Amino acid sequence: MKLMNSTLPLLVIFSFLTIVGCNTDAGVNNDSQLNFESGAFALFDFEDAVGAVEDATLENLMRMDPGLFNGDFFRNDGPFGPRSPRGPFGRGGPSGMGSRFGKHLGSILRDLDLTEEQRTQMRELMTGHRECVQEPLQAFREANKGVIAAANEQRQAIKDAFENGHIAREEARQQLRELSESTRNAIRNNPDNEPFKEALCACKLAHFDNIRAGLNETQQATWEAWVASVEGGCFSSEG
């Protein structure tokens, strides 16, 4: 009984320290622990949508990655997390663009030396940005359903030719690679995407305006200099 009584306080202390430690590591209710490198601070643009179109293979249909629509793009541990192969800072990056400048706000937000209140505000603004892009994303998927369906018909013809022994496996794979690339280009140049692209730019520009509004004069100067250096994706003729 004495052993149990002496052990119980230690167990209580250990459990408390474990809970506190876990909450600190996860940044739970602790704005000072906000991870500006996480996917939560990634910006979505049109090339991300194009890059989320998966290749046709002998095993799989061509499709748009579900992560484009279920929020994985903005998750640090999701397939589009900033350090993942297809994330903003990944080697491949969406559509092979890799760590394109201006795709992620981590660097500039660190440079702004934000207060705790501002950190909380930035997190809320990023949530608003994620919500804003959802409708344009759905419009993008609808606008390009027919393009992907046509590609999958061609994929089936290639697959049938391979399975019937008319072409070798490597030739089939090469044809599918070419089909995937041409389909992705067709999607990129689809004029029906224009409303989606405009809406996506509106989300980004409004988001930038909202961030600026929450900064003091010194921070605004730093922010404006950074924004002025961003090209493409709504900021030049390339966007």
C-alpha cells in the first residue's frame, strides 16, 4: 500500500507533463508556436490546380488528386505539405515549379516580427483564404471534366493495345506519358478556366490586402516591398 501511495503522485505529475508537452509540440492554443513553414501558410494558385492532375498509367485512370479538394494542400503532413515532393518547397513542386517565390508566406511572416495578436489574426486570415479558393476549385474541376474523360478514353485504347499484344509495355507507358502531358497542357490552356483563374486571383489579392491592414506602418513597408517583388500568379502578365 505504501508503494502505491508513493507512486501515485509521480504518475499524476508524469501525466500532466506529457499532456503539456504534447500540446506545446503541436502548437495547441499557443500562438507563439505557430509554424510558419507549415502548409497552413501556403498560397494556392492556378499551377497548383494543373499540377494536381495525376498522370494516366496502365494501372490508374487520369484524375485530379483528391488533395486538391479535401484540404490536404494546406496540411503540413499531406501530399502537398511544403516539404513534401509535390509541395511548395518540394523538389518537384506543383507542375514542376518547385519552390516558386511568393508561393508561401512563411518567410515574409517571420520577417514581420508579428505580435501574438497578429499571429492569431494571420492564422484566421489563412483560414479565410482556404475557404475562398474552394468554390473556384470546384469550378476548375467541372470545367475540365470533359478533357480528363477524353484522355481516359485514349488511355483505355492504349491499355487495350498493350493487353492484346499490339504494343510493348514500354511503348504503352511512353504513349501514356505523352497523353498525360498533352492533356495537362490542354487543361492549362482551356479558355473555360478564365473565370476560375480570375476568382482565384481575387482571393489572393483580397488576402494580401487583409494582411496589410493588420500591420503597423513599419511592417507595412516590409510587406509592400515583398509584394512588389512577387511576379506571376496575379501579379504580372504571367499570372
